[in-house]
Amino acid sequence: MGKITKREIIAFLLGIFALFLFESIYDWEGTKKVVRQGYRDGYNSVRMDN
């Protein structure tokens, strides 16, 4: 088995990014809902801590 090259690492990271991008576009409504819920939860969490 050979060494893992820089080219293989870059290809792997680009593949992960492409999957993330494809999933975000494919389920855009779900992505917006989850982002808004996360923002609301984080905002409310910070407000409660103060």
C-alpha cells in the first residue's frame, strides 16, 4: 500500500464539499428550515445565559 498523496486528500475534500452542496440544493426547503431552527435555538440559548 502506497502513501496517501496531497492530490488524493484534495479530491476527497472536494467530494465531501460536492455532496454537501448537492444535498443543500436538492433539499433547499429542509435546509432553510434547519438553519433557521438552529439560529433560533442558538439565539435563545445565549439570551437565557445572560
